[in-house]
Amino acid sequence: MRIIATGLGLALLTACGQQEQAPAEPSEAAIEAGLPAPGTATTFTRQANADLAARLDLSQGSDGEDARRDRLAFIEDEAILNANGDVVWLIPQFEFLDSDAPETVNPSLWRQSQLAAHHGLFQVAEGIYQVRGYDLSVMSVIEGETGWILVDPLTATETAAAALKLVNETLGERPVTGVLYTHSHADHFGGARGVISDEDVAAGVPVLAPIGFSENAVSENLIAGNQMSRRATLMFGNTLPRSTTAHVGSGLGPGLPNGTVSLLLPTEEIEGRGTVRVIDGITFEFIDAAGTEAPAEFMFYLPEKRALCTAEVATATFHNVLTPRGAKVRDALKWSRVIDHVLAEYGDRSDVVFASHHWPTWGQENVAGFLESQRDIYRYVHDQTLRNANAGATMVEAAEAVEEPDFQGADFTTRGYYGTLNHNAKAVYQHYFGWWGGVPAEYNRLPHEVTAARYVEAMGGAERVLEIGQAAFEAGDYRWAAEVFNHLVFADPDNQEGRDWLSATYEQLGFQAESGAWRSYYLTGAAELRRGTPDLGNPNLGNPDFLKAVPSLDLFDALAVRYMPEEMDRDPFVIVFEFPDRDETLSILVEKAVIVPRMGSTEDPAATVTINRSDLDRLILGEAAPLGLVTSGKMKISGKRSAVSTMFDALDQPDFWFNTVTP
């Protein structure tokens, strides 16, 4: 019997590339073909970046002042380390940004990355602070009557603990008297156990989150975790070095830490708009924003401090309506409406607005302007996509037709450093019309691995495809060049010249990208074409602290999506799992084509497995072996043991580092 690790996409948050690395050496085929050396911007890329720099005022104006304002202290160590002494976050990793934009980086993204890299403890208002620059997200700290109320304790326990240590050393040590999770993404709750414990919660420290948080925090990426996590390595540039030719920032924040993701479930989930709670003497008015940036999300207003927290609904970038890593498509219209609600309700009562990423905005007029621009960019992409779609445009056509609005050229908080107009327009289209553009030929298309070889043949063979692709590359038509070379690579992944040209094309697209996510995706693709898919072993997609928060039914649903019906060589049967430590019983119906988990017991099961859920978690994580648990008496199987083995042996265990840029 083999037990497999579940795909906890939320927990895969590695950052392998915090050290600078030399660019990949060009292959002999690349040298012979005269490709640009890796890390070199072509004339067209240099011109594209120069044109954007000429069109935008890239001087660091008021937002540059806001990003640096009122820094009180910073971490002076070289790195944040884990318990084993391994690097979780390298403090100087973004120091190279302290210079003018190089030719290999979109100058607007360079500006954004410079602002996001400012790190330390900053004062937002009287009794409100933020720790920024040591994680993808920001931890806000509110001074209560007796202790600290922490908002969004970062991604990893190590970065969260380091942030709280900085707060206590600078402002005076106080206990944590409350924790808020603004939404159900791991970079806003993963560090919880670095700042608070089960004992703290049992002693009465409240942990508040939006309605639906617990369900979505453990389920949004659970079932699709392997695919989503693999794509996240490209989106966040996890395997890229930090340098002028690689990762310079995600657009949402500097990057992801290489730490431990945890989860403490909330003591209360808040719903409604205007819902009031008093935590350690501080009044919070909560505003439900579910279905916008996250399935479960709230913002809040602090009336005594005239301060508005917009969570991740409104930050200093245009966000993703559909993130490149996956997740469910978001509702851009609802997103805009929620921002308009807080603008109307709190805009004239707020002297500062702060969020879970980036830096605050001060002054009532500036707060209103920020909220108006954020409202308008989501409304704009929604309305213009629908206008074109309703006139007959397909998904791609509608996205191409959505042009940059005038206000996006003046307000940097609306620019596409994370999401983009093109990608978000496609997401809006998908939200209403699904995954295809309405053309009958697209409805049942052949797999790309099949069509690629046929395209190459129709274009006159590999040599002719190379000629066409090279002509496009040399003309600076990189989008077309990528499509042409990609056909060749998918038709023949061993064609070194095709790989070299495609990687060079991806690199130029990355160097021009204003979105940090787009840049990382392209540059990681280029790196995998040159170096091959990383051989880093299957990562640990979870830990006991996180896995124990996953409901048992969701856990077995995650196992069920790996069921291989072709491996089922016996009549259907039922296995009952009893978890004494949770007082839970589940029946697992193993059918010919599906596995169906169901809460409760059933009559005449083929086998009954009695095991503490905590031991099953250890089994799934590879920290315990079935034989050892049986021998020790921690797992008891009555009935047909072969049925249990049959079920687990029929579960697929996909490799994590599967190919994405090659077939």
C-alpha cells in the first residue's frame, strides 16, 4: 500500500532563486545561428522600453515618497533564517534595483519594483504600522489597549516572526491580542504560527477572517494543487535568480519567501457590510468583499483613526482577474462595485488608506483619487470587454481591442504590474462566455502535441519553420515568432535550434513585460528551454500544521482526483475510515470509475481503518510508514486489508516538475 502526498497548492511557496546566477551559456547551435547572447536586449526591446519611458513620467513622485515615508527601523541581518539555519529571505537580494533601469527590464516595472523593495517597519498613522519588504505581502500592526493586533501575518512563519520581532524591538514588546486574515490566500495567513499559537487562541486571543475563509483557505488550491503550484513557479519566478536579467519583483511585492506555511483557523468569520467588532479596545467596521480578489475577503475601517484597509481589493497595481497560476476567475464588475461602495461610504472619512500589499496613500483627496482609479480600471476592463464581445468579438479579439485608457497613463496604481489589460479582458470574457471564443473550429480542437507536427509539415518542414520564425524575430515580431517556434518545439522537443530561438524569443518578451508575473513566466520558460525542467525533486506540498486544518472530506476529495480507474481490478467496495481524535467517520465508495467520499458510516464495508487523523496526515506527508503504524497499533484494519491496498495503489502520484514549455 502506498500513500501519496496531496496537492496543497497553497503551501508550495518556494523561492529557489534568491541568489544571483550567471546567465545560461548559449548552445553551439545558438552560437552558430547567431542568436543574441542570453541576457541581451535586442534593438527592438531597447526601443520598446525606451518608448514607454518617454511616454510615462517615471520619476518617483508622491508614490515614491509614500513608499519611503516614516520608516522607523529595518532588519539589519543579512537574512531571515529557519530553524535549521537555511535562508528564508535574503535581505540584500534586491539591492541591485538601486540604479537606473537597465535595457533588460521594462522601465515602468523597474520603478514599481524599486518602490516595493523598500523594507522595514513603517508608521502608517498614530497606532498603525506596517512591516514591508520581507515577503510578497505586508503585515499591518495596530496598537490596541494592551497589545498588538496583527493583520495578515505574511506567507511564512519565519518572516512573520521576524516582522513581529522588529516591531517589538522598535516599539516595545507587547503581546499579540488579535489576528485578522483579510482573505483566503496563503500569503496572508501562512505565517500565523510564527506570531500566535494554539495556546494563545485557547486563552482567548481572537482570530478573525471573512465568511467562507476556512473553506476556501484549504480548498481553493487543494484539488488542483499540483498543476496550480507548478504554474506558480513560473508566475512568481521561484527558480529564477534576482538580477537585471531575471526576477526583479512580482508586481504585487518583491517575491515569495522560502519558508514554512502554516494555518490557524479563525475563531470567528465575519460577514456583512458595516459589521462592528471591538478588538483590544479598537473598533473595526468590516466590509464583505467576497468574490472579488478572493472567494472570501473583507476590508475594514477604523473610525477612531480615520483609516481604511482595502486588503487586496485595492493596491498599487492592477490586479489579476484570472491569475496565471490558475484559481477561479474573478468578477471584475463586482470588484469595481465593492471599491465604489467603500469610496462612497468611507472616502470622505479616511485620512489614510492602507492595503495588504504595497504602501499607504495619505490625505483625504488622495485617498478618494486612489479609490476612484482602482474602481475605474476594473470597471473599464469589464465594460470594454463586454462591449466588444457583444459586437461579436472572440476572446482574443476582445482582448486585443481593449486599449489603455488615458487615466492608466497617469496613475501608476492602475498599471498592469501584476494583472494586465490583455489577460484580464480574456478573464472577463471567460467569466461570461467560457473558455472558447465561439468559433466552431475551436470547440473540439486537437491537442497541441498533435497539431504542432502538422503545422510544421504544412509550413514546409522544420527548416522552413526556422526561417519564418527567425524572420519574425529579426523584425521584432516576438509574439508571432513565439507561436512559430513553439510549433517546432512541440513537434520536435529535441530540435536544439528551435529551443534556442524560442528561448531567445521568450526572453525578449520578458524583458519588455510591464507585468512582473508575465516577465517571470516568460523568463522561467526561457530558462527551462535552455537548462531543462528543474530536477529538484517533488517539493513538500504541506506540513502537519497546515494539513490538520484541511477537513477530512476535502482531503479525500483531493485523493479522489488521482484515481486511475484502469487500475481497479475488482468489484466496487467501501472502506470506512474512523478518526478517533476527531470523532469522525467517513465512508469511501470505490467504484469502477470514481471514488466518492461521504461523511458517516455504511453497512458491510470491505474494510474499516481506525487511525487518528493526525497519523493519517503524517502518513500522507511521508513522515510515517503504513507498516510502522500497523505494527505500533496506531492504525488498525479490520476486514479485507487488500481492499485498502487496492484503493491506494489505484491512486496516481504525478511528478511536480512536469514539462510546461515543451510537450
